[in-house]
Amino acid sequence: MRALILLCLLHSALGVRYSWHPETKEQRNECLEDQGSCGCCKTLREIERMGTYFNTRLTELEEEYEQTKQTFTDTKANRTAFSVALFEDGPFKCYGPFANEQPVIFKKVFLNLGNGYNPNNGTFIVPHSGVYSLAFTVYSDAGSPNSKLAACAKLLVNGEIIVGSTDINKHDQEDSSSNVLVLHLNRSDQVTLSLSPGCFLCDDGYHYNTFSAFLLYVPDCDREMY
């Protein structure tokens, strides 16, 4: 019996799999007569079952890893962010006022990752669909006490007003305001800041007027669009 058990274990070590299982009446009787051999085969059967389970689970983990790796690769390849200011470094000056609505063209580019922002026309063209964080700050200086201060700007997506900031009075010589929001934007959407008629923004090398945006994440529903 010991020789049979050793032979069974040797076959296991060499990768030989047993197909015999004490499932019929004759096999069960044989198992009762030679319990050592039967126990060896039961052990091999359990090892085979556990091997199948772990191989299946390992395959699932490898698939999950590849999906996570691909998601990270997509995110890294499609990073989008920009941050700009109204003027290049220089003396204090103002943009506006104008008789008609005008786009605010930010000329100072701190960052333009993905090249979505166009400093020639002030438009951010969304390169990838996803959820974005956007922020802008506007600042103006009336020039002297009791003069009219008119710091106004609106954030537009495809020409539609999303949010605005307006400060028109004669009580403050200078003032500023900021807006931060999160939007789901589609590829090729156009995002701009617009200056209302009669309003003006002032700036110098300290860059009081800024406009920024970056991609937070890409929802699963947008990944098919890549």
C-alpha cells in the first residue's frame, strides 16, 4: 500500500493527473479495501480543484490589472490643463471698455497641456470629453475714487452663458471676484470668457485676471469617444 501511495505522489509531482474517482459501487468497495490509495486520489482531486480555482482567479486579476493599466494609460495620454492671465508682463493697463460684447483674450500662458487653449482668440476647445474644473478671476481699477468701476465677465460654453460675475459701482476704486465650477464638457466644445459692454479689466505683471481649467476624470460613458 505504501508503494502505491508513493507512486501516486510521484505521479503528482511529475504532473500526472488522476482521472479515477471512487464514484461507482465497485470503486467505493475498492476504496474501502485500500483506503491509502483512495485518500491519495481524493487529495489529488482536491489539489486539482484548488488549482483550477486559483488559475481562474489569477486570470480574473490579470484582466482587472490590464483594465486598470489601460485606464491609467488613457488618462496619462489625454491629460488636459491650462492656466492663463490677461496680459504678458508689463505696465498696468486695462482691457476695455467696448461698445459691444467682446471675448476676453488671455495672452499670458502659464500652462497649456494638450494645447486646448488658443491665445490668439481666447478660446478653449475641449480636446477630450470628461468632467472639468474651471476657474476664473476678474479684477478692475476705476483709476480714482468715485469713478465708475465695472468689472464684468461671463463664462460661455458654445456661446451659452454658464456663470457670470458683475461688479458695477462708484464706491470701490478697485475690486475683484472669482468663480470656480465643475462641468461635464464634450469634445470640441468651445469655452470662452466674455466681457460685457461698458466693462473693463485691468492688469499688470502681477496677473490679477486669470482663467484656468483641467480635466478631472473621464467617465466610462465617455471612454468610447476616445
